[in-house]
Amino acid sequence: MGKTIFFFVISFLLAACSGEPVCYYLDATGGNDNNSGLSPNKAWKSLDKLREVTLLPNNKVLLKRGDVFIGELEISAQGLPENRIWIDAYGDGERKPCIVGRDTSLYAVRIYNSDYVTLQNLEIVNTGSQPLPYRSGLKIESMDYGVSRHIEVRDVTVRDVNGSLVKGKGGGCGIYIVNGGKKKVSTFDHLIIEGCHILRCTRNAMIWSAYSDRQNWHPNTHTVIRGNLIEEVPGDGIVPIGCDSTLIEYNVMRNCPDMLPDTEAAAGIWPWSCDNTLVQFNEVSDHKAPWDAQGFDSDWNCTGTVIQYNYSHDNYGGLVLICNDGTASKSFNVGNLGTIVRYNVSIGDGVRPKPTRAGMFSPAIHLAGPVKNSRITHNIIHVNRKPMENIDRTMVTLDSWGGYPDSTFFDGNIFYTPEVSRFTTTESTHNFFRGNYYLGKFKNLPEDSEMRQASDIYRDKVVSVDENGYRGLALLMDTLEVAGTKGVFVNKEKVKTFLLLGR
């Protein structure tokens, strides 16, 4: 045993002096915890060995591809900008090394109070015999630490996490980002989660727990959530909380199962208690939450949210919710101010087949509560023929949640419906409609200062709408180009297929 320790110390010092990265290898099938861990043929067997190691800048932890490691991987380390710490895979084959949490584990992997750490090319599973509140696959945490800088998570698969389905009981999620502390304010700066796959996780895919009270608001800054795939998750997809200047782009959420209790509300991608969130080039479909279930949402206690160039389709709810809880304390809640929803495409949303807490309710656009200065501009809202007679056929609803929307601008949108639809503005104030296109039949059509019919500009291009609900395809395709979506994530050919099939 003494020779093993001596060999380990000498090897570590030689590597450190030479400037080469120190690599720790783990092999769940052929490793041995009595080995040095410093080469593939001297690999450790268990994750527990890493608890004995202090990771230093330029160190690497490498797990063997194709192997399954039981337990929890705990990482708490401080890299440097020029010398990060890497948690990665090694070996042959395409199968990622898989970390499986124990039966009562609340996480399988945790990155705790760290800087300049990259976690990549791993698979994470955390399925217990019973669902547990707050269970996650990957937990990223900064607590009583200060600013945790430049954590990166790339190409990680998180699957089969069985947390609670009830938000009020703690929920559960694939990736859980937590920051706070009573002794020292702690936040994240430049956290990146990119290229990950979150599969069959309950309740949510990716959610934060952070400072949300505006009297004690210390935002995470410059977060990037990019290029992730979320599948078979019934609840919320991506929900930053207590963040400033978050970028959420090129993510896909789809195939959401209808399994939440009737009390639950959820949506695809939305900020809460955040400023300056940019949500762009994402796709959300098949959301089936009992309440809400929109593709996108700008929620309360948020300012400066921009939702643009996204694609929403076949959701129980509509394209977007903009809301503010007017009953919340004004010291806690700054409201919902200045949301912009522009250049998005919604096709076949609002197909909820069963009652909500408010009856049959699934407008394409929903504003609730005292939201102010919302701008909804140059979107295509393409409502398909509803599959059942009792499904809601409302295009826009502005209603109460402790107050009513004020100063809402609808400009340059295309609203299409093959069946009679309606606009419901209730007691909202200062609504402005200008230059929108209304294709189909509508009740309570708003007064539009520059109301446009299809033939106004595209007189020789418009394809007639027949009794089966086929579309003015040329008009919509031209509008996609005008809106700036040509060649970006809202793929024209994909949208064209939806339109031609009359979905």
C-alpha cells in the first residue's frame, strides 16, 4: 500500500513539473481502486476514489466509454481560464460512460462551488424505485461561494430521472441549477449548457433555483443554453430564474407526454424573475400540460424579454403566454415590462382536447394580468382546423390575473384560421392593432388602423383558401422571407410541408 501511495505522489509531481495535464482514469469493469489511477491500465474502479483527490487546473477526469458507474460523481474544483478542469470520456466505441445514481440519490452528478470546469461526453441516469421531490440527474450548484465562473456542460445525455410531477412538492428535473447562500451571495457567470439530450425526465428538463425576490435579487449573468434536445418531458422545458442577459437558442422540445396532474401548469421555454432574456431559433411542439402548455412564455417579475424566430406547433396551448401576477407584492415583483414577441411561426397550436381550470381554453396568444408595453409583431399564427367541436377557437385573449394588460401592440402579424375564431380583450387597456393580416373568419375583430387583406400586396401570388383549410402558401412563404427567417432555424421547407399537408 505504501509503494502505491509513493508511486502516486511521484507521478503527480513529475506531471505537474512537466506542465502536462494530470489525468485520472476510471474503468468500472477492469479498474482497481488500489491502482494509481494515472493511466488506462492503472485505472480506478469506483467514483468514490475521486473524493480523495483535489483537482487542480489542467487536470482531467476520464471515464471509460461503454462502462456503467454506480453512485454519485462529485466535482468541486477551480480551474483557470487558460487551464480548465475536464470531466470527459476515454476509450473506444460510441457509447458514453454512464453514471447511474443510487436508489435514493437526489442527483447522480454534481458540480459544486467550481470555476472553469467542463463536463462533457457523459450519460447520466437517476431512476429510483420511487419518485423523489427535487431529484435531478445533474445538479450545478453555487452556495455560499461567491461567483462561480465559466462552467460548461456539453454533449451530456441526462435520462430517466423520476422526480415528483408536482411543482409545489419540489418537482424534479434533468438538469438543476441552484445558487444562493446565507453567508455569501453566490451566482453563476457565463454558465454554458450546449448540445445536451434530456430524455424522459420528470417533472422538468432544465430549471433554476435562485434569487427571485427583487429586494434580494442577485442575478446569474451571461448564461447560454444552446442546441439542446428535450424529449418526453411532461413539464417545463427550460426555465431560467434569477438571471440577467440569458441567451436560449437552437433548442428543441418535443414529444411531451400527457401525464401531469390536473393541478399543474407548464410550458416550453420561459424566464421567471429575469431581465433581458433572449429566446430565439427554438422549436417547441406537442406540449400537453393541463394548464398553459404554450411553446413560449414571458412570465412575471421579468423585464426586457425578447422571443424571436421560434417555431411552435401542435401544442395544447398556443404560441406564447405573457403574464404578470398582479396579486404579488410589488417589492418582490417588478411586473412584466417590455416583452417583445416577433418573427415567430405558430402552426396548429391550441389543440387542447379537454377542459382546464377555466374550461376549454387554449388561445393562440394569451396575455394575463397587468403586463405592460408588450409588442407582438410580424408573427405568423396559423391555426389549423380543430379536430374536435368543443376545442377553443380563440386567436387572442387578454384577461385578468390581479389586473389587466395595458399598452399592448399588435403589428404586422398574419392571423389565419380555417374556422371562425375570435379576439377577446376583456378589460385590457390601450391595445393597438396596426397593419395585421386577417385570413379567415373572425368574431370581435379588433379595430386595426391599417388592416390588410391578403390581396393588398400579394394580389397575384395568393393561393386561395379552400373549404378544407388549405393555405395562402405563397403569401406565407414570402412573409417568412420578409420576416428574416430565410435560412435560419425556422426551416422554410419544414414549414412549407406543414402548410401543404394542411396540418
